[in-house]
Amino acid sequence: MCDTLVALGNSTKDGSVIFGKNSDRKFNEPQLITYAPRKRHTKGEELTCTHISIPQISETNAVLLSQPWWIWGAEMGANEYGVVIGNESIFTKEPLKEIGLLGMDLVRLGLERGKSAKEALDTIIDLLEKYGQGGIHINPGINYHNSMIITDSEEAFVIEIAGEWWVVDIVENFRSISNDISIRGKGDFRREGIIQHAIEAGYCKDDDDFDFAFTFSSPRAMPSYTECTMRQLKENKNEITPALMMEFLREHEGGICRHRMSDITAGSMVSHLHKEIEKSIHWFTGSMLPCLSVFKPYNFPIEAQRVIEAKKYTEINPDWFWTKHAEFIKPFVKRPTRKNLDRDDYIKKLRPVEEDLIAKVDNLVLKGNEISSKDFKLKIISLNEEAWKKSLELIT
């Protein structure tokens, strides 16, 4: 279960674009904040993704990712050009290739190769049609199709993928996706031949009968919280801020913040995208359960902010912050809506830390034109370090 949300400038309090995502995965899947700098590559170089290799391009963008430890790709992330992408698992009637690009690989590839939301979308479509989606999960038996929100400071798209077929919606005001197909009708544009394929496969009768969500959804489809997240966005239209988006991700009654030892919110992200890209702030928890975590601010260029290398890891490191935090909060995971004095005490210490960070970052962004870009960057670096230091102090 995961949820991804976006509110465009016509729906937020300050006219910026605000993105949010919870990544729900297995309890034993650390999700790391990783970074890959902009890099030039040699002609003919091969890129090894999670399960397959593909040709590398001449230059890749710098990317900041929330990455499951064993995957080359990422559940969510941002690049130096202000493009942000979040991925969801969905289940469809179409067969999955045994090997191909994971949805998480497509997220990272879109970020590394796209300088706008549209370029990232086009990149993902091109790679999907060349190599297909597929490949096994580290936990056997978990394979799925993919849905994504792709955004920048100007526009946003939803792409939903069933096997080799895809449909795209252009976001008008705000949008959320979860673990079901959400695009109704024919979408705003789609892969050529998809309607004929659906008719021949017996999914629908004719062109007029085609509705992507109904036509391609599988009986295996997981429960979805799209109704809950869309309600959050609708009820708060024109009042949405990064802090409010964080609260959306902490919602318990609808199950957005997921507390289960087998299937838990493993990482969270909120991006505040300004037209002046250098002011855009990306907030990551780098730990499970946003209700028990501090969102930590990042700003490109990422150097000197706390990250680890973006690569596939072969084993879990007990010294990762994610691992230490997971062990500390283990007694707080069950029954999030029931009274737990130790958990309540921890949250009382936790929340003021984040509120102070948000206030400092907001003030810094507001004063962006009054200080030099160098000073702006130095202050963000200092706040990033403060966030990590205080987060670690709270669990040790």
C-alpha cells in the first residue's frame, strides 16, 4: 500500500506545487536517502539497473532518492531541475514480464534523464516500450504493475501502466493515486493500439465500452486509499502547505500512515516546488512511519547534506539511521490510535523539532531575494545537519 499526492499552484496556499508520498513496503526493507551527482558517461557504456542492463546516455542529472536498499531505482525522488516522481504498485489483467525494468527503476531513470515533468514522462514511456516492466521482488511472490505521479513546478501527469500498455492523465488542480488503477475513460493520451488490444483480449466490447480503470483492473487489486487522499486535497484546496501535506501523510483513520509489521510506511517525502528551482525544498524522513519521524530538508545542489551513495546494497547495515530508528520505534508500531504513554512522550519531543525546522526553512525561502545564493545554501546545509542530529538524539 502506498499513496502519492500532488497539488498544483492553483490549489496551494502560496501558488507553488506541493508533492507528497508515503512508500509502504515490508518491515525488513530499509529505505535510504541516497544521492547520485550529475555525471558524464562514455559512449557505449551499459547501465545496470535492478534486474537488467540498458544503454547509458551521455549525461545524467543529479538525483536525490528514497531508495529501498536492494533496488537500483527508487520509490520516489527529485532531480536538480525540480522534477519529482512517486511510484505506486497496481494490479491489472495483463501479464507481467519475468524480467524487465522495475517501476522503481523507471522512477530513477525518469529523474536522471528528464529536465521537466514532460521529459521525464516521455523517457519513462520510451524505456517502458523498449524494455517492459517486470522483475521479482526480494521477497518472493511480489510482482506488480506501476502507477506514477510525475511533476515539476509547472505541471503534473499521472501515468498508469498495465503490462506494456499505458494511459496518461494531465493533472488540472490536484490528484492522488494509490494501489488501484485510477484513470477513467481513455485518459488524456495513451499507447496506440490499447483499445483494440482490450477488445481482442475480451476486456471490453468496443471503443465506447473502454474505461481504463474498469477495463484493465485485476480482481487481485489491493484496497486503495485514493478516496481518502482526494478528500484531504479537496477539503483543503488553496490552503495546502508542505506542513499540511506532511499531516496528510500521517493520517491514521484512513490508513495512510500504515502501522503493520508486515507492511509498513517505510519512507515519506514532501516536495515544495518553486518556479525558482534553487528555492525548491525536498523533505525526506529517511525512516519509517511519518507520525514517528522528522521530515528533513534538502535543497540542490545536495553536496554537504547528509546522504549515502545511490546504488544497490547487498546487505542491511545496522548503523543506518533507518535501521536504528526502526528498532527504537518497534514498541510503538502496533495500535497507533490507542494510548501509549512512551510513544506519546516521544512524539511530544519529536514534533517541535520538525515545526521549528519548517519555520526556519519557510523564513529562509521568504527571504531568498534578500540573501545571497551562497548564504541560502549554507543555511539549508546547517538545517539539514540540525535535523539529522536532533533526530538521532531522540532515538539514542
